[in-house]
Amino acid sequence: MATDEPSNLAPAAQAATQELPIRTNSTSNASQRENGAAFDIVRTYRELLNSDRDLTMGVAAIESLIELLRATSSSTAMELVETVKKEKAKLLASAPNPLPLLAGADLFEQYLLRSLRGPTATGTGSGSDRVLSFEETRQHLLDNKDLFAQRAKADRDSIAIWGSRYVSDGRIVLTAGGSRTVTKILLRAASDASKHFKVIYIVDGHNKRSDVAVTQLREAGLEVETISPNKVAYVLGNQKQINLVLVGTEVVMQNGGIISGMGTAQLAHLTKTVKGGIKRFYVAAETHKICRKTPIAYPMVNRVGVNQKDISKFDNVGVELDVPSMVAEQDEVDYTDPELIDGIITEQGVKMTSQIWEMVDNYI
């Protein structure tokens, strides 16, 4: 990574700082608490997310929990853990699609539990190791926000380095969704003078991030063609120069499948079934998007906690649903099976979907 570890951190603490990407910006909640107002984790999360367009939902969830540490009056580790669990549940309940938040919140909670169970710090004078106290553990998290922020920014840069290697000279990349991580990959590849490639971008008129991505790529000198979703099969079958289909995702499930914008699963299926040359389907995702949930046998996303309209059983035929607690139609998601994914590009390298289980054990 680009940032060196502080030399006075213990090994366990050093390893931890590589896992939690936290920004330094405080929210208006901080000043509100100084005036005696109660901490509101949902408001804090929304303010953080709205303050920075590059912030992912998972990182915003982690940051909200860090702010909770600042606000809590818990005096023991057990009280703190219970407070974190309670506020985490409140945050997840506020989101129609809680999975991206769950991935980040789980990562933070697991880190906190490991830290409270006994990270070590070198004692002064004797040279022996001692266990960090409860207050030292909390202060360590608050003091290292700068380092966490740098780690978060470095993740996409690392993914761009890994992913740009899969962009071939003289070929075409097909993409969709407006992923900021995918855009980073393509911009990195475009900066390589030895590569001359084109991009076909699927746009549907509803996703403004796709428009932003197309503009960025064109400004970088790339030739970008846009197509509507109903032309995907036609283009895959007739454009032989496409050899890479690249998308981002909101969540990577622990079995290697992904929960991403509606239409991603369809794109993956078409990539694998439409005849017209060898095409590989890759996903770009930071490891903090790995969620500790396992879908079973092509589930409706509702079964893993996403609250969106389910038309598969005709339960909602003729009923217009406009409920604040339900995912808006333009934000609906689907599930892509790991068998359709050739690899997941992370800041730790390109992983096979079967390796995600191991990453859950080692990373989360």
C-alpha cells in the first residue's frame, strides 16, 4: 500500500489498520452532540454518504460506527459491544437494501471484538508486551482515522492496477452500471501507451453514474459507444472484438456470487451463452464489500434481506408500491451466480469466486 504503518503500532494493531477504511471528515452530528443532542447513527450515516460521492455504503457504515465510539458513554468492553450491536441493527433496519451496510458493519464489529479480546502493545521500560486497555482500544480507532482514510483511497488504486492488466490492446471492453471502481480500471488502462482499446457502455437513462463514467472516459481520450440494454445480446453476438465484460457490485456474497444493479445477472448469462467469440465476465470490488451471507439455490434477493418489489409470484400485480422502506425501482438489485463469474478483482489481487470463502475467514 501507499501508506506506511506508524512505527509505534503493535503488529496486531498494524494488521487491523489495513482492514478498516475510515475517512477523517466529521459530520454535523459531532457539533450537535457537543450541544447535548443524542447521537443518531442513521442521520450520521446519511450525512456521511451525502458528503462524499466517492464513499461506498459499507465505508459510510463503518465511519458511522466509529463516530458512535466517540459518542458512547460505555465504560466497559461488554457495554460497548452491546451498544455497537444495537446501533448496527438500527442502521441496517433503516435501509431497504441493508447488505452493503451489513458488509461494512460486520467488518467493523469483528475487528472491534478481536481488538477487545487482547491486541498487544509494547510496554515501556520492561520491553514486555501488555494488553491494550478498553479505553486504549477505543482511542486507537479514533486516533488512526487518517491512516484508515488513506487505506480506503488506496484500495481503488490497487484494484485499478490489477484490473488494467485484463484490458487487452486492440479489443473492446463492455461494461455497465457506473461503477467508480470500473472507471478507475479503465482510466488506468487508458494511461498505458501500449494499449489502444475501446469501450461499449450500457446505459438505460436512469443511472446518472453511468453518464458520469462515460464522460470521464471520453475526456481521457477513450472511444466510448453507448447502447441501450435491449441491444446487449445483439452486440455480444456480433462484435467479435469484445473479450472482457467488466462490472462493479454493491456486495460480494461469501459464496462468490454478487448482489448488484438489476440487469447484472442477465448480462452475465448473456456473456456466457451468446455465441460470438470468447468473452470473460469479471467483477471489480473492494474487499470491504464482502458480506457474510450465503444465498441458497438462486434466491430472490428478498431472502437475503433486500426489500424490493417481487413480481415473480404476481403478488403485486396492479398494485403501485411507493413505500419509503422499499428499494426504488431504479435501485433494485439481482443476484449473479458465482459460476457465471470468471474472477473478482480486489485490492488483494484477482480472486476466483471459490476463494471468497477463504477471504471471509482471513479478512472479516
